[in-house]
Amino acid sequence: MTAPENSKKRFVIGLTGKMCAGKNAAADWLARAGFAVIDADQTAHQALDECRGEVSAAFSAEAEACGIRFRNADGSINRRELGRLLFRYPDLLERHERILFPRINALLKAFIRENAGRHVVINAPLLFKSEAAALCDFVLLITAPAVIRLWRAKKRDGLPFRQIWQRFSAQKALFTQNISANTDIVRVGNGAGKRSLEKKLKAALRRKGIEAEYPEN
């Protein structure tokens, strides 16, 4: 699929949404339409690898006190074990973000520069919590009713409904606290299936003046 070529302006588009709203389905469709899509989660993994020395120095004492070992034998970071430590203490999570977010933002900016001739999509669940939202001309916020997201999560992850709901509650607080009133947010509902989502995405982009050879399926 060729990249969108209709307008002279090239947009940087944020893409976000709560758990199982359909953000990744939207990202896949946009990539097939020729948009340059970067996954901020993968970017965060790269940033963590590049900053592993600083991260290790910042949290080794607390990890040892808790009996947590987050360094692998090869020196890489065990993200699961590090997560156990960080989500136990919110102040440590904030310290971790102060280390990683500048590097993540630098990697995102580099990707935007490398794709200056294309519309860029930043696919990021924590878009509003980082500075990445400031890089975007507008944000596509994928939404879906909680009951639909609940069943999607159950089908995808197989977790107990109670545990899934706890994650939903944590995300609700995150979005409430971090969505900026100054952000140009375009809400795209995803409660009626894949084809409906794609039609709504196409309509939302056209309202922004963006045309492309959108995939039909």
C-alpha cells in the first residue's frame, strides 16, 4: 500500500485508547493504508535497554530490600520483575518515568524526522501521560463500552473478570488525570465491529483533510 499523498501537510497523529477498546486494530488498519506507525510500547522497550545501566543504579537498593532481582544474567532488564517493584511503590514508578520518558521522546522525534514525507501515527496507551501528546497535531481516541471491552479482555487474556476490572479502574484514573484540555481529540467509537471501526476512522481522517488508499478489508 502506498503512503497517503493527498495533502502537503504531513500530520503527526496520536492513537490511544483504554484496554481492549481497539487501538491496535486501528493501528494495523492505518499501517495498511500507508501511514508510518510506531508502537510506543516497543519504543519504551528500546529505551529501557539503552538506559538499563541508569535504571539498575536507580532501583537496585529497593529491589534488594524487596527480594526482587530484575537484572538478567546477560545484563538486560527483566521487565516483569522490574514492574513488580515499580507498581508496588508509585514514587518509584515516577522515578522510572523520569529516566525513560526523555529517551522515549527522543526516539519518537527521530521516527517523525525519518518519515517527514508521510503521515505518522504514534500508537501509545500512555500517550497523555508522556510528552508524546505534545508532538501530535491531533489524537485519535478509540473508545468502546466497558462491557464490550470486558468481554474482549476476557477472550484475549483469560483473566478473571475481577482482575480485568481492576485494570480498567486503574486506566480510568490515568485517563482522567492526564488528558489535556488543550489536546485536539477525535473520539472514534468501536462498539460495532471491525468494519464499523474502519469506516469511522476513514471519516475522522477525512474531516481532518487526510485522504489515502484505505484498505477495504
